[in-house]
Amino acid sequence: MSWLPIAMLAVPLVGAAVLLLPGFAGRTPRRYGLAVSGVTLVLAVGLAATFDYGHAARIQFETDLSWIPGLALRFHLGVDGVSLPLIVLTALLTFLCFVLLAGRPPRRPRALVFTLLVLETGMIGTFLALDLLLFFVFFEVVLVPMYFVIAVWGGPGRRAAAVKFILYTLLGSAVMLLGLLVVWAQAGTLDMVALAHGHTIARSAQIVAFLAIGLGLAVKAPMWPLHTWLPDAHTEAPTVGSVLLAGVLLKMGTYGFARIAIPILPEGAAALAPWLGAFGVIGIVYGSLACLAQRDLKRMIAYSSVGHMGFVLLGFATLTPVGVNAALFGNVAHGLITGLLFFIAGAVKDRYGTADMTRLGGGMLSRLPYIGSLLTFACVASLGLPGLAGFWGEMLALFGAFRPAAELSRPLFLVFMVIGGVGTVLTAAYFLRMLSRVTHGSPVVPEGPPVTSAEEVREVLGGEGPVEPVATGTVVAAVAAVAAPGAPGVPGLGGLGEPPERRDVTAYELAAWVPLVVLILIFGLWPKALLAITTPAVQAILRGVGA
Amino acid sequence: MIVLAALAVLLPFTGAAAGLLGSRFPRRRTPARTARRRAAWFAVVPVAGAAVAAAWLAGWQATGGGEAAAWPVRIETGSVPISVGLQAGGLAALVGVLVTVVALAVQVYSVGYMRDDPRYPSYSSFISLFTSAMLLVVYAGDLIVLYVGWEIMGLCSYLLIGHWWEDRANSRAAVKAFLVTRLGDVGFLFGIFTLGLSAGSFRIDDILAADLPKGTLVAATMLLLAGVAGKSAQVPLHTWLPDAMAGPTPISALIHAATMVAAGIFVVARLYPAFLAAQPTLDVLGVIAAVGMLGAALAALAQDDLKRVLAYSTISQLALMAGALAAGSEHAAIFHLVTHGAFKALLFLCAGVVIHHVESNLMSHMGGLRSTLPVTFWTMTIGFAALAGLPPASGFFSKDAVIAAIERAHGPAQPFLYGCALVTVGVTGAYAARAWLRTFFGSPRTVVLPHAGDHGGGHRRVPRSMLWPVVLLAVPALGLGFAGVRDLDAGSAATSVVIALLGAGVVYALWRGAPELDPARMLGPFRTPCERAFYLDAVYDRLVARPVLRLARGVVRADDRVVDGAVRGSGRAAVGLSGLLRRAQNGNAQLYVTGVLAGVLLIAVAVVVLG
């Protein structure tokens, strides 16, 4: 019994509940969310500080209470080397989202803070849960607040994107639930620790269960070809939504492989790993190619997630310690890097009113030098440059594929490795192409409203339909000027001929981004910081494979 | 003593960090001049320290110090561990000195050359970062650590080629350089995997000591060769280097002539025992080198852009080193690597002075600069003499060592390689003479262009900080060869000098006949193919770049119509199906009762019939 995990769940939940008090109606303290998520982050850091790194494979901070005795369900929480980095990442990214929101208060702040805090509870719970059904409950809890984040605070096409997001992932969860029930029926327990320590499930049942659970997790991850909810959701979601979606929600899918699918169903994993690897590498190349022809910045980053998650899935598919290590490293690195990318893409969208690359023009490095440089940094990290966090996950995944577990076909995985290698070149190609288009060159005269976002323009216009900032030219600019009379650099009606001054990075944005930059550098230069935690845990995960 | 190597790696790294973060801090109260001065200090002092450390290390080694190594950290990966550590043998110590000395010269030179550039702090910081990465490659004792430095060099090359990113062409050149080298690096990484997994360690010593099967070695070295070809701009991955001349000239001197492009040669030499045990790889390397040295030399003969002449000559000279490696003499290759590093850096820095003065890269805008730029004339003459392999310049000795090694080699590719090498010597003499004559002799042809070359403005005086490094580099470019005077092979030396003079003589005769015409006209109908480097760029564009983009557009279309189409289709199907079901739920009570009655009737009939 340890109070830390429970406190980590309770703080955001109670924080959200307090917001429901009538006293908060209409006047939420500006930094309320910041404070609550800050406390959670402190708890997470405390968790990391008191974690016993000598026994990273052991479940620590365990809480095991009876929950629904009739069904033998238990409220079982705990932390080990696999979940610890993800818990800290979740707490950090949520906190940074609130930092950003503190600098740029959103519409309906009370509702957004409430939603995000519930979301945080669900995300942390998913990584803490050690009971299959409890895991499933938290897994589902996350969907609802994220649905609202997209549907209420999203862009013009938010309704359709939110509906697609929730229906698609719910369908995946339903399939996963079937798989969990197969495990329950076969093993008679839902306790992950007990299951991982050798409950013999028949091979055929393992394959069926792995297929069902894997499908559910693959939707979330997302694995090609189950990814199409992702680009829409990312493109329409507000910045904080995109960051948490890419930074944490996708990780829940891949975490499921490390926590449930592989350790509990080793034979099923061995049987289906070639398929997992195949879909993973298809995702790498497919996602990269899709990025190469994208016009929208946020959509491009969304597709890049498909590629990066392909590396993570390939790592799992090898069923080797090095491959699973790669997957866990890649998870954390992707959360940091893509989180940063979405933060920056959001900042760009705020300033230009669009994320369409052709309309962004170019010359961002001369117009917004800080944002342009940070965008360059994030892209370079994301394309897997050694010395930055993105490299180790990709490199070790390829290395894992070079010699997969004994029961897997080596020639097949060599083919996967080569395709993955080509994928790294394509990844570099689309990021550099984007940088070349957006940050290089000389700035052209911008079209459309310069400071206000399309979202605000839409509000002013009061319409629901998608707003084309460029379409109405000066009229929209005039509306924008009305919408934000005090905003700097709004040109008069005659002033559209010269590029307006835009504010470079704000203090709040910098505060939200710098921790990510620092962590990307630390994990890139010192991969041992993460590998030392995950390696022992990975050995434990793979105990059943090949046995 | 390994502390010195660590110091050499870390000093420029801290310099880079300080330059990037500290030059303009605090931003509001730091005028641009202060930032520049600060950045210059951050740039020059650490690399000077690194040069001292590298020289000390090399001196200690030369006086019998032996090899220094340290392995402070071991990273478990779940499979083969990564040993983070440095190791400095004789080869590493020598190349380390070359890198730091050229980097120091370039940093000092850049203070003057980039005097008017508003982004000087980031520029000099990236040079420092590059220096650090290159030294990491040189001193690395573990292949993964080496790979980290290897890729960071590539990044710095990308950032610095694209330093003047306002011009889209520079941006494109930077992207091309990164992608082409990255393509080779994938093979390089797989080669590292093969070696590491077979030997059970990524440490270079362990790999060289391990008794690996020949098949593994051939496969691994072939894969490594891909990375070497990319980084060292060898056929067929050489096309990025001429375009990389879009970067500032000091960058071309440091990265694209003296150091980074030589890293490929260095790595082969570092792992030479593995390559020697894999003869097929050496044969392939020989063919690549033979094709590359002659093709690039011919291309150099037809270029009008002075920097592109030097770029193609770099490809050709690197191929010469690769030829020496293929012929089995790593000693000759490294000798030529070092002298080439000195004289090619000198040539580029001189070219920078010329370009700074004339404000154009094109030789057709130059001419008669002998009297206006006397120091540059003499130093560049030394450089060209070394390039052409004329005594007593350093290139004469090292090129002789290479030619002699190739002459003595065996193997199926040897006659081809030797023939190409001799012809290349002649062509090198020709293009060196052409560049020298068209730049410094004849009548001044300068046309002031509205925007040409790197800067705006009229003829400019050359700052002193640019001349000092040039003069200093001229010393090793002239004298370094005497280190190899004892191994001089008189026969092959005489042959190559005669051939080089023959090439130069033909050009001189042509030029003498009509000084205002380009001697490249002697190529006749081959002139255009040579100028376009045999259309390889166009071929790659057709075969790789465009198909990939077409495929990408196809993927986006398919993603929308097929993959997402299925998802949307299932949604529509569900709605359609529920529309059908809705017919039954139309709220008409009569219909419901009729349905119930029909059901009862059916059941009754079924009971009667089946019962």
C-alpha cells in the first residue's frame, strides 16, 4: 500500500471535481489548472526520485485493494521500469499544456481545465493499472474528455473529426475487451502480475486473444491501416489536444503491448509478431510518403506519428530485449519530440492563422527566428539524428530486427530492417522539405489575417462552416482587426502590402517548450538514463517468449 | 592522456553551446557588434584549445607514448552493449591535429570573411559543433559513438550549406547533401550492426580482434562502403558535393574539402584490417575510385565556377585516396588525406579571398588578379602546385605514394585503376593550370554584377584576419610532403610529374593562343557533358526524386480514398442499414399490431407443423 500512486490519481480528479462547485462558475482562477497539474508533476517527480532503480523490474509502490469482490476485480496499482517513464511524461506534458494555456487563456476556461484534469486522471491511471479491467476502464475514461477537447475547442472540421475519433477508438476498445475476456475465461484472473508470472493459456486461445487485444491497441497506437482517425483528430484538435493526443494517448496503445499483449500472451505474440512487424514497417514507409505530399503542417506531423509508431511496433515485433527497449525508448522520445512539434505547430498556426504550408510561404527564420529555430530543432530531433532522443529508439529497433527472437524468421525481419532503413531516409526527406519550404526562403506577403487564428475569426463571423482566411482578403483582415483591436501588427486595410511584425515566442510558450528541448537533449546524449530503467523490466517482460 | 582527446572533443562543443546561447544574451541589451565579438571569442578560443590538446596528444604519441584509451561508460541495450569511450592511436592523433588546425584557421578566417553577416554567431557555433563531432569520429573507440559523430557532422554540413537560406537554391543544396549522405549512412549503420553483432561488441578493437567469417566481413564492409561513398562523395553518391558549394567558402574549405569528406577515407583506414580481409570489397572500392577520380577530374576541367572546380577536384582527390586504400596502402591514403586537407583548405580559403574581392564565383569574371592580390596569388600557386602534384609541394610526395601503391597492387581491378589514375594526374594538371591562368593572369575581366557571389558592394579590401590563416596554411601545403621524402619512388614520381606537366602544358598552349577564351574548349563536344557532370543529376531526378514524389502523392490519394474510404464507407453503410431498420419503427401502431399478430400466427403454425 503506497499513497503516491493513489495521490497521483486523486489530485487531478479532486481538482476537477472542485471546479464543479458553483463558486467557480464564470470565474476560474487563471492558474488553477497549472497548480493542480503542478502538484501532480511534483508527485510524479517524487515517484521517480523514490523509485528503487536497483530493482526496476519489480512492481513498486503497489496498492492492491478489493474493488468488485463478486467479479474478483481488484484495484491494483503499481509502477515498474516500463511505466515509470510514461507516468512522468504524462504528468510533464499535461503540466506544460497548462503552462501554455496560462499564457493564452482559451474560450470556456473552466470547462477546458476540467476536461484536461479528467483526461490526466485517465492517462495516469492507464499507466498505473495492474488489473486488466481497471486498465480497460482508465483506457476508456480517456476517450470522453479527449472527444470534448476536439469537439469543443477544435478547428473548423472538429465535429466530424471528434466523432470519427471516438467511434473508431471505441470500436477498437470493444475488440480489445473481447480479447481481455478470453484471457479471463482461460486464466481465471485479471491480475496482470499474476498473469505475467506464468498462467498457461492454450496456444490457440493466446493467438485469438493477442489478435483481439492487439487490434484494439493497434487502433490507438495507431498501426497502419487503422490510422485514419489520427490525421483528422490532430488537424482539428487545439494545440493542447494535439500535444496530449500524440504525446500520451498514442503511447497507451504501445504501452498495452509491453504490459499486456506480450508478457501475458507470449505464444500468441510469437505467432503474430511477423504481422505486427510487417504492418509496422508498412506504416513507416507509408507514413513517410504520406508526409512527403502533405500540405498542412499539423497533418504532416500527424502522419509522421504513424511512421514513428511503426518503429515502435517493429521493436515490439522482434520480441528481443533490444527491440522492446527500443520500443519503450521510442515511446518516450516520440512523446517529447512530437509534443514539442505540435506545440510549435500550434504557435505557428496562432500567428499565421493557417497551418497550410503553401500559405505560410517561407522565411520563418527571418520573420520568427526563435520559433523557426525551435521548429528546426524539433524536426531534426524527429528525423532521428544521433545525439537527440529520436535516434536511439529507431536505431535499436532496427538493430532488434537485425536479429529477432529465435522463433521468428530472420530473413523476413532483415527485409523489415531494410525497409525501415529506407523509411529513415524518407523521414529525413519530408522534414527537410518542410523546413525548406517553411523556414527558408524569403518571407512573402502573407495573405489572410495575421494575428488572430482562424478559430477566432470563425467566432467573430459566428458561422460554423470552415473559414478560408484567404478567400475574403481584406474583409477578413478587417474582421480580424475588429476581433483583436489591441493585437500588435494588425495591418490597416491599406497596410497589407508589407509583411506585418509578428510576435516571436512568448515567455509562456518558451516555458512550455524548454523542458522538452532539454529532455530531448538529455536522453539523446545520455540514453543510459532511460535504458538503465527499462532494460531490467524488459527482461522480465520477455520471460515467457521462447520459453 | 586520453583526457586530452576528451578535452579536444568537449571544448568546441562547449564553444558551440556558448556561442548559440550566450552570444546575444541578454537579447535586448546586446548590440549586434557585441554579439559578434563575443561569438568570435567563443569560436576561436575553444578550437585553439582543442588544437593544442590534439597536438599535445599527437606529440606524446610520436614520442613513444603508445595508444591511449578510456571506456568510462557502458550502456546496456539488451543485446550488444555500447561502450562510450575514446581511443587515440597514431592514426587518430594525426587526423585530430589536421582537423583542429584547419578548423582553427577557418574560424579565424571567418571572423573577417563573415564580417557583415548578421547570423555570424550561429554560423561560428555550427562550425564549433562540427569540429567537436568530427573529433568524436576521429577519437571514437566504439562504432556507435563514431556513428553519432558521423551524423552530427552531416547535420552541421546541412545547416552550414544552408546558411544563406534566403536563397532557395542554397536550401535545396543543403537538403540534397543531407539526404544523399543519409542514404549512404543507412548502409553504414547496417554495416555497423553486422560487425557489432558478429563480434559481440561495438568496440573497434574487439571487432578487429574477432575472427569473423569472410562472408560476414565482405557483407559488412560493403555496407560500410555505402556510408563511405556518401560521406566522402564517391561515385555514385557524389552528386551532393558540387551543390554543397552554395555554402560560405570557409565551410567549403573545412567541411567539404579538408575534414568531413575525408572522414570516409579515415573510417576505412581505421577499420583497415577488416577491409583487407574482404578482398571483393577492395575490388569494388577500386572500381568506384577509378571511375570517380577520372570522371570528377574531367568535370572539374569544364566548370566555370571556381568553387565547383575545387569541389570536383576534391571528389577526384578523395577517389585517389580510395584508390590507394583499394591498392592496399592505407599509409599512402592517409598521407594524401593529410596533405590534401592542408592544400585543399588553402585553395578554398584563397578562392574565398578571390571571391570576396571579385564578388563572383565565376572564373569568366576573374583574371589578372596577380597584381591586385599578390599574397593570394603566391599562396594559391602553392596550392595548385600541390594539387597538380608538382615538386616540391606536399601533393607531389603524397600523390607519388598513392600512384606507386596503385602501381604495385594486384587484383582484377588494378590495371583499370592504374590507367585511370595516370590519366587523372594529367587531367588534374590541366584543370589546375586552367584555373590558375584564368584567375590570376590575362586581362582583368571583372564585371560588377548587381548580386553575385556571397556579398553585395564593390571591390573590397581583404581583411588581415583572412590573410593570416592563408599564409599559415601555405606552410604545411608546401612543406608537409617532406615527411614522406624517404619513401619517394623516383620512377613513378617522374612519370606522374611528366604527365601532369603535359596536361598543364596543353592548357597553357591553348591559353597562350587566345587568353580571353576558355581552354576548356579543348574538350570539344564533350565539354557540355563534362560541365553537367555526365547528367547524373538529371538521371537521379528522373529515377529517384520524381518517382518518390509521385508515389507520395499516390499514397495520399489512396489514403483518402481507399483506407479512409473504407472507414467512411463503413460509417455510411451503418447509417444506411439503420435507415432500413427505421422503416419498421415508423410509429404506426397498426403496423406494430399487425407485426405482432403475424408473429403469433407464424409461431402457432410452426408449433402445429413441427409439433
